[in-house]
Amino acid sequence: MKNQEKNIVDRALARFEEETGLRLSPYFTNEKIDVVLREKEYDLKFNGEVKLLIDKAKLGLIKNQLNRFDNIPLLITWYANPENIDLLKNLKINFIDAAGNAYINVPPLYINIKGNKLDRPKNTKGITTGKFQTAGLQIIFTLLCNPNLEKNTYREIAQMANVALGTVVFTFKYLENLGYITILKNGDKKLINKNLLLKEWLTGYPVKIKQKYLLDRYQADDLDLIGKINIQNFHALFGGETAAAKMTNYLRPFFHTIYIGDKLGEFILKNRLKKNPNGNIILMKKFWNFDDDYTKDNLVPAILIYTDLMITADPRNIETANIIYEREIAGYLK
């Protein structure tokens, strides 16, 4: 465990004891941490997961990581603001932070502390939203959506990812250095560690893809009607909750996410959309240049549907995302 992470653990445990009078004892083994509470009537063992920073977009991924633990999962972080605390509670994630905030619901133990602030701002210099920039993430997305594409020419990959040729050359070398591409004896390239690469994509997506390609938000008077339009006429595809509903029949969309090409103006006029920063229609610019098995159903690739659901921090969306992962994604990430 890195010193920075150990410092967060030490600070969070100390502040927890100050706030509650209960002592959590840490046990460090390699990269893991167990936390034990043996006081009064309590005898509880937690498996800890340390995250330097948390935000709404990462909570779905964190929830899935915690669900794999054998013992009671416990998120340990530097600071959870009030909004994130509400999201953590909604996702039923036990946590403590270095400011003394905590939520632990393990009957008979119930702790809910919210509103503590840090004594001083934490220096977050050097903590980034991932290793890859926008174009690199577009290449990763294209590779993950198209099995064995890494064997194709750089020019073909650049065209499909909608990036410059030189960016593909650089990104492939970087992927090789990071252990995501290996060179076979016959000289072919092979993409490996795909599940870890999917996490790289998820980490970078909210800021470097979603923010960059967000066109705007709009309000539709009849949300159900938007989900039924012939979207092919506008060179567009359904994503997010809309695509997930069509793919799984498991949820009712609250928002429609639509990825659109060159007919944005026509789409807005035809459907009488009104610009609204809190609107129920999210229009995104289509950032890739390939079709797959989902295109014929007017849906974006499954990995993008999964991603847009995971970053919402909504329990129902995350549950649906995991269904899509198991049905549509897991098989070709092996």
C-alpha cells in the first residue's frame, strides 16, 4: 500500500474514533487492508478499499469492486462531500473519511455522520482522471468494441476511432508499455488485460469523453415519444437508459441519451426540443466511426451503454449495467 493511501487510512480511523468513541484496528497485508471492530457488543471484520478521491461518476465501479469482498466492505477515502455521502448511502456503501464523516449500517451497528469538513484543503496535485487523453480513450473504446481489431493497420484503426494516424501509433506503443498489448511470435499484436483496460476507459470517460462531446441538454414534452422515433432518419443512435431499456426491458428511461451525427439541427426542430440545462434529453456528438451488431437496432455499442449507466451512481442503473456487462460484454473481454 502506498504511503499516501496509508496516511488516509490512519487519518480516517483516527477521526472515526474521535467522532464515535469506537476504535477500528487496521491490518495491512500486501496491497490489502482489513479493519476490525471489537468493542462493546461489536465483533465486525471489514475489507477496506482505499480511494484517494471519489466522485459520482466512479461510484458504480467502486460499488462493483466492494461487492467482491468476502467480509463487510468498507470504503476509506480522503473526503466525501454531502452530495456524495447521500449517493453512498443510496448505494448502501459503508464508508469513512479523513474528515470524520461516516456511514456504516451493519446491524446492530448504525453510524451516520455527515457535514464534517477537512481542516485544510488536500493537495490533489498529480491525481488525474486517468492515464489517457480523449483521442487515446477513443482508440481504447474502438478496440474494446471490435475484438481482434488490434491486428488491423493503424490507418484502419484511426479511421474507425475518428482520430489522427499518429495518435494511434503513439497510443499503441503506450498500451504496449502499460501491458495492454503484447506482440506474438508471428508479429501480430494482441490486446490483453481487457477488463483492466475497460476500467481505464471508465475512469477517463466522464471528463475526457462525455464532457467533450456533450452537445447540450433539451426538454421534450413527451419523453415516451422520443424513445419511439425513427432515429435512423437523423443519423443517430440511442444510448444510456434508453438503449438499456430496449436491450434488457429492465428499466423505464428517465433520461434519453442520443448520440447524433450531422443532423443535429434537423433533429431538434423536428422533435420540438427546447434547450434546458436540466432537460430530459441528453444530446451527444457521435465520436466513433464504425457499425457493430447493435447499430441495426439503433443502439450505441454495449460498452457505451454500460458506461453511461455506471457513471450515474443510480442503483437501478448500475444493476442494469451489470446485466448488460454479463450478457453482452464479459464474453469478449476474456
